[in-house]
Amino acid sequence: FANNLILTKNNDLIISGHNKNQLFVAKLNEEGNVLWQYNYKDDKKYHRSYDIKETKDGGFVVVGNTTDTKDNSYDILVVKLSKNGNMEWVKSIGNNTNEVAYDIEINEKYEYIVSGHALVDKVNHIYNSFIIKMDIYGNKILRNDFKNSSNKLYDLTLDYSENSDTLNYIGTGNIFDRPNKESSIWFIKIDESSLKIN
């Protein structure tokens, strides 16, 4: 099952997805021939890929989630691959909630911006979205959680304004009105400098 496709600077195709519970990334040339394939852990755990981007060095970074945890809860998974499909590092980020990352972006400093949402209240089905900034080695710089309501962030884009020399994060997803049991489209726009460390 492949759920992501990107075209590299060299016009090769990169696809990512999963085969049963195993996450995979593959590189294909213009003729559709597989140049290499990376597989992340063939075990009884659950590993998923939801977004992938090409990095400055010609490699790739993929995000999703994994149940490779002590209690089988879902943690954010970030995998960095070289241009040849070799794993350079893997980061698993989690707390006491089930979390999933649906988007990863790269800013002008080549830092990674990971976004998604967490199930913070299983009984009442309450979700909080998050934005995580990581350095080029996958170390967490900051994390911002949106706790004002039940919400799910699915997509994020970076908008750099040269006039004001600011970087804005623009995202979309769902927000839930629990008393009325209604779901609405959710948009956010925040200045990067306003992100707080949780």
C-alpha cells in the first residue's frame, strides 16, 4: 500500500507506504525500475508512513507513527534516509497519548517541522494537534500543542514573508464542537516566533 509519491530533483520517483505492518520507501527511475528500497522493521508492531520530503543533501525524511513502544501505544516516527536509501537516523517521539504525524516540512534553516495530532482523552475522544521543530539530526527543538479545543491537524505549509522577515505556519484540519457533536474545517496561521516550548 503506497500513500505518498514525490518527484526528486533528478526526476526519479520516491514512493512510501506500508506492506502489512512494515513501513517502506522505494526509489524508481523514469522507466519505473526500482533503484533501491528501504524497509523499516519487519515485526509484529505497527509502522506507518504518512508524508515524505526530499532533503537538502538529496536524502529523504519520512514521518508517520509506530507502536514500537513498551505499552504498544502510538508514537510519532521520523526516519532520515540518505540519497541511496540507507537509514541515517530514526526518532520516536511520544508521551502518554497516542500520536501520529501527518506532515513534515523543511524551513530555510533546514530544520524539520512535524505536525499531526494526539488522542489525549480516549474516553471523551478529545484530540490535540501539535507542531514539533527538530534540527537536522532529529533532535527536538520545541513542541507546541493546541489544547484550546478538540482538533486534528492534517496538513501544514510554510509561508515566508520577505517584507516582514517572518515565517508563518499555515495549517488545516478539523475542529470539533463536542456539545453539538459537529465537526468543522479548521485553519490556523501562526508566526513561528509565537511558538512556545511545552
